[in-house]
Amino acid sequence: RKYITSLYFVYATMTTVGYGDVAGTTVREKLFSVWNMVVGSFLFGVILGTVPKIIHNRAEAVSRYQTLETNVKEYLQEHKVPAELRGRILQYYEYRFPHRRRHDLHKMIRELPRSIQEDLS
């Protein structure tokens, strides 16, 4: 019984749930509270650990897009692609970018709609 009360006190302190007016009085209530605090702490840790990963993935996606944009623009300039077609190609990749992982220039050209590929030839 004292062990449960000690455990309850430790988890209430660690999770900053506080001691409040409503507290577990029976062993069952204290165990229930401790269980909820443990689960809450775990979920908080998982959520807190996920945020940096989301931010990193977003920064990585932006970097990939910037590389893609640079490569495509260089390719279009080197091949002297007309402005109208250049605009269509860039719009296409802006639309497609969120779903792409890696960008290979030749693969990107092959993935263009056939009508744009024909205009590019």
C-alpha cells in the first residue's frame, strides 16, 4: 500500500499532473492514476520525439525541391527549350514534387506527359 502511494507521488511529480483536490484514495484509484500518467508520459515522449523528425523531413523536402528546380532549369536552358514549354514543365514538377523521393534528371524527363516529351524533342 505504501509502495503504491509512493509510486503515485513520484509519477504525479514527474508528469506535473499535480496533487489537486481530486486524488486517488484507494489502491485501485492510485494504480489507475499511475497507469494513466505512465501512458500519458509515453505518448508525450512519442509526440515530442516526432516533431523534430517532421521538421527534418520538411527541410529535406525543401532542399530536394530546390535541387530539382535548379537541375530542371539548367537542363531547359542548355537545350534552349521555348519559354511556354519551359513553364509547362516547371508547373508539372511543382505539382508532382510532394510525391517524389529522389529526382533523376533523365527519369524526370521520361515521366513528363507524352505531349510535353514530344514538344521537348
